[in-house]
Amino acid sequence: MDPGHAALMALLLAILGVFVVLPIGAVLKVALTGAEGGVTLSHLARFFVTPLYMESLANSIVAGLWTVAIGTVLALPLAFVVARYDFPGRMLVVTLATLPLVIPPFVGAIALMQIFGRAGTVTLLAQDLFGLRLNIMEGLRGIILAQALHFFPFIFLTVTTALVNVDRSLEEMGQMMGAHGWRLQRRVVFPLVLPSYVAGALLTFVKAVDDIGTPFILGFKNMLGPQAYLRITTVGRDDVDGYVICVIMVIISIVCVLASNWIVSRREYATLQTGARAPEQGRTLRGWRLAGVLGLCAAIIGAGLVPHLGVVLLSFSKVWSLSYLPSAYTLGNFAEIFLRAPRFVVNTLVYSVGAALLAVVLAAAIAYLLQRGRVPGKGVLDWIAMMPIALPGVVVGVGFLRVFYGITLPGIDQPLAATWVIFVLAYMVRRLPYALRASHAALHQVHPSLEDAAGVSGAPRLRAFRRVVLPLILGGVVAGGVLVFVTAAVEFSATIILVSRIEQSPLAYGIYVYSQSALGRGAAAALGVVAIVIVALGTYLANRLSGRGKMAFTL
Amino acid sequence: MRLQPVDVEVRGLHRRFRDTVAVADLSLLIERGEFFTFLGPSGCGKTTTLRMIAGLLEPDEGEVRFDGRDVTRVPPWHRNIGMVFQNYALWPHMTVHENVAFGLVERRVPRGEIGGRVEEALRLVGLEGMGGRLPSQLSGGQQQRVALARAVVIEPALLLLDEPLSNLDAKLRVQMRNELVKLQRQLGITTIYVTHDQEEALMLSTRVAVMHRGHLMQIGSPQDVYERPADPFVADFLGGANFLAGEVQSVTGGGVAVALEGGEVVRASAARNTGFAPGDRVTVCLRPEALELVPADEAAGGGNLLHGVLRLRNYLGWLMTCEIELRGGALIRAQAANPRVQLRFAEGAPIAVRFSPEDVLLLRNPA
């Protein structure tokens, strides 16, 4: 054991204890403590006999399942086409197919309302041309549509990666055994890719259930996240039911994440065999097959880009009501958010940069200890730091509120939970796993002998770290930081719980506030455009820095 | 370059990893200017020992002394050693020049002096003018040279080499081996070398320590360990050997007669095998290259003759190895550097192996 490492580990455990273990512990404690103290399951039991909660649970699960189902229908054909065929514009298809991820689902929802809503473009067209009365965005359907369009690239990326990594010789063996065409796909390829798909689908489900922004924007409150929020904000911070709902959400999330990890850990037989051959270039397409494939790609990608188009259009519109397209254009929406009410953008930048910096420092230290540390029990660190991946944002928000409302920092007369610092801390905790994974990967590239060589050459440990390890991991670590920044900038779930005053609120909450009035929708869309730009730039930057594709969105 | 080499002594060095003992109670003295090699199969504790001498690993027990000074608790950056790692461990974000200059910068060598010393070190390894390259732009052999230059530029008191040649292809390995030995003789630096390759060990070293499962099996000059292996492991690991169980029948001035379990009698040179008495249980150790294949009806002459059947021929062009099943049932390997003669014998043919009493080594069985 190394005393320096032990001290660092104690410090990190303390930080993680306060900001990860304590909040989730507080939520569990409230939900499981009886009126006279002591552990009880009676609160949890009451959840299952309250019709509103059962309806919310059912709605959340149904919406999640439909999101995965529709996402699958959109993603699988695209994935197979891209992985198996070679055609002009293939790389463009891959890039465009991941674009929906840069638009947060609650931003997309605003645009979808404008296009598919009661007075939306498509609805009006259908009525005027065919006399049809469409009602696409009503209730759960709207939420499912917004989420499916946002999340399908997730499934697309997982499945494409798996398909590309399938050892060609496995397929060739299948061919020699007499299988070809559809039978080869069904009997050899599908079973090899299935675990990846299931793992990706489970994570998509978790994210869909976790997303409370879309229900809020669309005004549908009978789901788990919104119910937890309503209990805590309207009934009060001591209302047990809010915490019980949080526990239910955590259970759903943990079960799915564990199942996904388990599947992934068992998947290795399919791809990582020794001597596996790199996949060959796909089959070249010509003629009507090519036309068919291009048509398919255009249709799916077109659907995925509808929210982007809608948001951009809306952000420049002055009047867009009861017409197919805006009837007047303006830059006023951008003037509103940059000049008259710049706080949303400024707050977002401050909180996200702060969260990214904290997360990066913490993650680099944790990764270093995990890989190089000579101290027992360091695995606990990994376990706690990765925990937030299975914690819904609502739960993090509620836990933070519970713990840090009672803490007042010296010199400030208000609870910690009422200051802007709470956003930085909550975002940091929520995205710490991303930063940790990036640091882990970066440090993994640095062979321990590089550090040993520095030591032997005369550099004490800190100097060896500064001159050898740090320069080598910097790219990956910064990429992780950018990822934290990007995801924090569009964080809705934890934000809406923690916002106590409008002056403190970041962009995500601003979008919600603006979108609640017909006149503010343009400004909401303008904020949405800012969010898209931040996410797009950040994702590009993170991919460049980490030197590898896809990393940014592999949760 | 002015080096002041040290001698290295380890006393009672002991190191465990969880439940396995990596190095057990190791004591030895490495002389100033010596080229000393730890030889053994993977997992024998040789690299662990080297890392403890370097200070990269702390021993559980025992001490390391440089010139009599206890350095056991001295961190590597204060030991003034040069080290070449198996994977070279060149810093990929630094040029060749920066890699070599690193240790000088850490030693606060004046800036004006660094350039000249780096150039000198690069010239020493035949890389003059390559300072501006990045490690990724170099071949394996060149990377190896940079690692060597980086190790010697600081004028270390001790040079540690951890399987430095194992990542090179066969031809380059031989070339680097020759250069390494020239460089070491030229600098006169105390050098500790770790390898699992017996050829490297025999060719490079002034002395070799053979290790097995954390224990020191034998220590001696290359000729010592090859010609007079202390036990069957060393004999087998260095060059390979056949082992036959037997019992000493008689000891005379002319030789030691040993009865094998199959009944045949083997005569061993008395000069090479001293201290045996009739009735001793021994292991007869025969080097494959000392065995000559002859027709079954050949006369023994002055040598030993064992009869059997040729079971397997492995023809490698310059070399042929054969497996012979002796009458008693034991399998032995023979090896001939010029296999034209051996090719006359077919697999399955009755055959005899002939060897001189000088080539018989008797190992006392542990009581």
C-alpha cells in the first residue's frame, strides 16, 4: 500500500460519498422510513395501489417500449444497409443518421408540435388535401414520436458497430455449410448481433424513461418523472410519495443497466476472437437495388431530421399559426435570447463548464488510482463513480434537493441547494461516468512502463505524471470533459427539480418556460438552436480529440 | 562519457504477489563492470528481481546495495540507473532528442550542455542526426537504439536491460546483440540483463544466474552453467538434455560405470564426475548434440553404445533431431548438425547411439 495513494483515495471517497452516495441514500431513506422510524415497505406498497401512480408507471413503460420499437424499425434497416452494402453516399448516411442525437428530445418536441400538432403543417395538409383529421401528437403518441426520432441513432450505432465487427469467417463458414442470403442473415448474423442490439435497446429504454423534458414540453404529466416532480414541488420536499416514485425509477433503471452490462460482457464470443478478420467492404450496389437502398436511407434520415428543420424554421418565424409554414420571419427570437434575456445561455455555459472541469479532475484522479493505485479496495471507487449511469436525472435532482437544502455555506444566507452552485455539482455527478470512461480509456493507452522509464530517468512521481502521463492522456481527458459539457448543457431532468428562481435557470429550463406560451415558442426554438449548435460542435470536438469515432454517443 | 560503475549486492531479497512467491530469499553479488544475466523461463522471478534492483518494486524482505550503500528504500529517480524496457517505453509525444534529453533535464544539466551529450549518445548507438524524429517514425531496431541512448546518456552507475531484444526479428536480434556487447565493453558499465533466451545469456554475459520459480538454481560463467549444470532443470533449460535414471556400479581411475534401469552400462569420465561412490542413485545427463546415430551392429569402440529404435526424424536442413526409443523404453533425443549421415536411417529401424564418456554428466539424485 502506498500512503500517498491511500490519502488520495480517502479524499475521493469523501467527495463521492457526499455528492453521490448521500443524495441517493437520502432518497432511499425517506422512501423506506416509516412514520415512527424504522424500515418499512408500506410507502412502496401504497405506490402500487394508487391508480394515478400505476397509470404513470404503465405510461412510462409503454412509452419506453414504443420508443424502442419504433426506433428499432427505423434503425435496423439502415444499419444493415450501411454495414452490408457499399454505395455512393454511404458515409454521408452514417453521419446524417447520427444527427438526431444532437437535438435533445424536448427541443425536438417543440418542432414536432409545430409540424404534427393540432394546427401543425402535416395536420393542416392532411385536412385540406384529404379531409383527414390527424391527431399524431396527442398524449403518449407525441412523446413516443419525439423520443423515437431522437433515440433511434443510438440503436443504429450499436447495431452497425456489431455488424461491422462480426468476424467475416463466421459468415463464410455459414456459407460453406450451405446458408446464404436471408437464411445466412437469420441463422448466423442475427444471432451474433442480437446481444448488442438488446444491450443498446435496454439503454435506450432507460434514457426514454428518464427523459422528463418531452412530457413536460408536450404537457403530459401522467408519467413517473413528471409525477415525482409534481409531488416534490407542489406537495413539498417532505412528501414521501415523490421519493417512492424516485425509488421505482431507480429500480427500473438499475435492472436495465445491469442487464445490458451483463449481455455486453457475455457478447465477446461473437466478435473478439483471436485471428478475427477485418470485415470486407460491403457488396457494391447498382440499378434498382441501389435506388431502393438510397430511397430507404433518404426516407429514414428525412424523418430523423424533421425536428431539426422544424426548430430552425420556428426560431426564425415571427408568426407561424394555422399555416403550413411561417407567415412572417424575424431575427427577433435570437435578439430575445441573446440580448433581452441572455441569462439562459450564460447560465448554461457557466454551469456546464464548471461541471466539466470538476468532472474531469475527479475522473482523471479516479482513473489514475484505479489503474495505477497501490491501495486496497479501490474497486469501490469505480463502483460509486459509475453509479450515476443508472440514476435518473430526476432522482439526482431530488436527492440533491433533500441533502443540500439543509446545508448553508458560511457567508451565504441561503441553502446550498438554492444557489447556482448546485447545478454545477448536480451536472458533474450526473455525467461523471462519461468523464471517467474517457479518462480510463486515455490512461489505458499509456503503458505503465512509460511512467517507470520516467522514474528511472530521474523524474519523481509528480514530475513523471506532469511530463509523461498528463500530455499523453490530455486529449482523451479533455474529450471526456467536452462530453460532460455538452450533455450538461441540455440537461433537463435534474434541472427542473433544482430550479428555484428564474434568474438561475439554464437554457433547458428556459426552453420549457418559453414553450408554455404561444408567443414564446419562437424564442424556445432559438434556444433550441443554441442547444443544437453546442451539442453538434462539442460532439465533433470530442470525437476529434479522442481520435476515435462513435465514442461520444456510446453511453 | 565518464561512468562510475557500481557493484550491486542483493541480500535475502524476497517478494510475494498475493499467494505466489515471485522471488525467494535471493542473495548474490554482481561485480563492478560485469555483464550479469538473469536467465529463466517466464514467471521465474527474473524481471521481478530486476524491478526491485531498479527501485520500481519494493521487496517484502531483504535489501539492495550499490557499492555497499543500502538503497532499498531509495526511489528509482535517486538511484542513477539507466534502464531499457522490453517494449522500449519511448515517450510517444516526444522526439528522439527529447526522449534522450529527458533524464538530463531532470538532472538540471545546463541547457547548453544537453544538446552535445544527446548527440554523443545518439552517435554511440548509430543514430546521429535522427533527433528530430518521433518514435513512431522509427523502426523497431531504431527504437531499441533510442531506448539504449536514453539509458546511457545520464552516465548511469548501472544499466538494466529487461528482455530488450525480444521484440525484434531474429536477424536484427543477432545484430543488436553484437552491438550491445560491444557497447557494454566499451563503456565498462555494470550491466544486468534479463532474458529467457539461453543463446543471448551465454553470448553476452560474464556470469549467468539461472532462476526457476523464484529460486536461484545456479550461478556461474556461461561455460560453467552449460558444461556443469547443477541440476536437471538447468541442464534442460540450457541446451536441452536427456535424463536416464541409474545406479553407480563402480568407480575407477578410468571412469564411473553406471547401470541404467534397462540393464545397460554407461561409462562416464571420472575427471568430470567426481565424488561418486558405488551404490549412488544418479541421473545420467546426455546432451542431444553429443549423441551420434550409428547402425545397430556398430562396435562400441572406446565410447558408450545404447541400442534402440528410431522413432521420429525432424529434418530442418542444417540440423536434424531424432527421437530414439531405447530398449528399456526410455525416449531420448539426439541432434546432428550435419544430418546427411543420419538420413540413411529410416523411422522404425533398429539403431544405436554412440557417445563418449567425456560427454556423460552424472547428477546426484536428491536424497
